[in-house]
Amino acid sequence: MSFTVAIVGRPNVGKSTLFNRLAGRKLALVDDTPGVTRDRRPGDARLVDLKFGIIDTAGLEESGPDTLEGRMRAQTEAAIDEADLSLFLIDAKLGLTPADETLATILRKRGKPVVVVANKAEARSAEANLYDAFRLGLGEPCPVSAEHGEGMLDLRDAIVEAIGEDQAFPQDEDVAVTNVDLQQSADEEDDEEPAYDETKPLRVAIVGRPNAGKSTLINRFLGEDRLLTGPEAGITRDSISVEWEWNGRRIKMFDTAGLRRKARVQEKLEKLSVADALRAIRFAEVVVIVLDADAPFEKQDLQIADLVIREGRAPVIAFNKWDRVEDRQEALEDLREKTERLLPQVRGIRAVPISGLTGSGLDRMMQSVLETHRVWNRRISTARLNRWLESMQVQHPPPAVSGRRIRLKYMTQIKARPPGFVISCTRPESLPTSYTRYLINGLREDFDLPGIPIRVSYRKGDNPYAPRKKKR
């Protein structure tokens, strides 16, 4: 991207709505409640012929640095320092407030280009309040309606004028080279790839109950206070993605809102946060389930793990807050026994004790993530599978139903991520689930597939001796 734009303003002026309008997708949570956004969310924007990066920020509020509002303000100021241009949103329907004038002072001190955007300009009282924006001393306001998409052409012209045409529109040679690189990347992706490619970015989602330490864990990885943290439960609302490298491997990590029991989720805003977290799980490859080492394997923890497994993601368990545990050897043995007993559907799942506060165990956790991802992508040849299937039937033949033996004739892997297998057999509806578990456990042990979900389905083969319809 040629430049970056930060969307700033007081709470409930429509910053996230404008962010979604420029991004072309509903990425940020939007609600009538003030202060929905807390972390700064990056994204890619397109406005007519402009392409640039955008940052959605929390609403600016006057408060002490130790309070939640004060930490949100620090995140907003960090976004202003990071961006090349700020879109200063005001509410044209309500007019200027003291909070607007305070933020205008902060922006003037930064000395960076600013575009005043008068949102909600479709209201009848907006025209009178529009002229009050000149008092801010930041130039002519640009009236828009982020909800209805009005005034976007004027906003585009205002951005170009503020940032300059040289920065708004890169040189044609650079654009041509970029297009060639993208085309080459697309062609390479069409070619047949090996079973596991270490050059591709790895998508990792961090999930768990509220106040389990998910945001603190990601901040420790990044080495900065990128995500909002604190002793309050339920601080994170949006699923925020951050990109970094670990031992040369590109990682895209998603921080998600804490998942409470469904019966306790009543407010609309929390429902939106949970839906955003579930969407992050579906788009991730590896999901790190963060458990509180002081109270692990509560009912909600097991339900979250079961959700990840049913979605087919590669799970890794992280026992956070390990620095609080006193008798660590005894606690570790107890956790290993509970892991094997309570999660039999992913036998051999990797579980690592960590501390997001001190940073201990993080390298072991990332190594477990990469190893689990490698197993999750593993493919097995059809010849090996059929030899294995024959030996499994010799050791333990399928049961006879109504005096007739069920025959397993052919087996192949139909997909990886997670490994899925289909077996051609006679009367698949009569095969008991216990025999399926026998096959899954055998696959896990003989082909080294620990700690990931394995799916086995059956298909009835065509009978060549079935009577055909006689020709007339």
C-alpha cells in the first residue's frame, strides 16, 4: 500500500462503519452502543482509484492512563503515529463537542495531514452543524454518510489533496512490476504443491474463555503492547489479526473474544463478538486453545475444544499463567492425565505450559503449532492405505451382521486438512461406530497422526450383478 490512513474520532461517530465501507466488507463490529471498538484494527481499503491501508481505532475519551479508557486512548494515539494521514470523524447531526476539540488539538500537535470528515451528513440538522467544524482549524470538512455511501467521491478528492498525488498514486513502473509478481504468484499457486509447504503463511487463532490471557500472549510474541490488555474480563471484542515471523516462518495470528457459555451470552454486542471469534476459528489452520492453569478443563474449555475439533482445525492446548503454579511437576502430570482422558477424540494432542506474562514456553508452543500443522497437512498414498486396511482386517475382521460378513474393499484419502478417508465397503450402514474408532486409532498410530481430527466415511460400491432393467 502507498500510504496508511487512521480513522479517529470520539465514540459513536461511525468510525467502524466508515472502515467497513472503505474495506468493502463488514470486518469491524458495528453497534449503536458507544465504545464498541477497543483495539486498533488494520485493513486494506479501496476508494474509487485509490488503494491504501486503513486503521480503525477506539473512540477518544478523557481518562487516566491506568483505566480501560486510558489504555484505549493510548492505542488510538499509537495508530495516529503509525499512519500517514488521519480521517478525523465528527458527528454532523450532533455538532462539535469538547471531546472533538481535544482530539483536534492532539492531531495538530502531531503535524501530520488531517481530513475532517463530517459523518451522518444525511440528517436535516447536519448543514448547520457543518460550518461549526471550521472552528477546529483543520481545514474544510468533507460531508459524508458512511452508512449510505454518500460523499465518497468528495472524500477521495480530499484524501488526494491532503496526502499529495505523488504518494496517493505510485509510479506506473512500480504498479506494473507488482502486477507481474501477483500474476506469477497466482500461476505458481495453480501448480501442484508438495504435501507441506513451509513458505506459505500460517494462520493461527488464539481462543479460550474470557480473561485467559490471549491478548497478553500475542503481545509477548510481538514484543509490544499491540493489543489492549488488563485485569478486566472481556476486553477484546473484535477478532484482530497481527502478522509477524517466527524462525523465518510468516505467521498471521488472530486474537479473539473470550467465549462464554451460550446461556450467559445475552447482549447483542457479545453475540457479535462470539460470531466474529467463530469466524476466525473457521478461517484458521491451527487453533491454540488457551486454558487457565489455575482452573483448567472446565466445561466451557471442553466445549471450545470440541468446537475446534468439529470444525476440523488443528488444535494445540496452551496452559497459560504457568508462573503462578507452585508444584509444577505434580501439576504437569495431572494435566497430562486429564488431557488424554477428557479429549480422546484427538489422542496425542500437543499441550504446552506457558506464561504470556513472562514469555516462558512460547518457543515450545510455536514448535508444537508447526508440528501439528505439518501432521494436519499429511497425505498418505493409496497403495499404503490399502495394504494397511488389509492387515487391519486380518487382525480384527469387521463383525458379521445377520450372518453375513461386512467386507472393506478399498480405501483412499480424499482430502487433507484434516485428513479425510473414504472406504468402499458392503453395507456401510451396518458397520458399528466401534469399528470406525478402531480404524481411526490405527491410522493415528501407524501413520503418525497424533493430536488432530481424523474423518473416515464409507461408500457402498456398485453391484455388477444387480438386475438391470430389461429392454422393451
